[in-house]
Amino acid sequence: MGISIHKEIPSNVSTSGGNWHTTTTAKFNGLLRQIIIRANSESNCFDFYIKDENDISIFGREDVDGELNEQVCLPVKGPHTLAIINATSDEAFTVYLAIQEI
């Protein structure tokens, strides 16, 4: 059992209208250990959420300035929606999710 970057999520994404979202596949299983969301510019403020297949928010941060880098221990199984919303400018973001397979 190792920790790896979840490969199915594109690591470089761009917001449009201040928003970006994607839904993972059913292969999204294990313990989510670290979340890194980095805007291209440090001045870009955004919100980030993860919702489960029942549309229940399991993680959320608001008013993040430039970078979210947080260690967590969240069990995840099945499809989840990842969303960057309310970004102050449309630009590239780097998205990394470290998953420990169990």
C-alpha cells in the first residue's frame, strides 16, 4: 500500500467563468491524504470542494489565496465531484490528490 498521485484527474486545469469541475470514476478508492490546488498566480482567490456521489460535501475550503495545500485523512470510494469555484480570474490551476490505496 503506497501513496500516489491520483492519475485520472488532469494535473493542469483551467477555470472558465471562475469555475472548473470534474467527476472521478468509480476507481477513486482509498484514503485521501493530501490535497494540493495551486493557482497560476498567488493573487487568485478561489473556493474548492469535493462532493461524494450523493452530492454531500466531504471537503471544502473557501477564500483560498493562491494555493491550498492540506493534509487530510478522508476515506473515498466511488465517483466524486471536484470543483474550483468563484476564482477571481480565469487561469491555469495545478491539481494533485494523494490517495493511499487500501
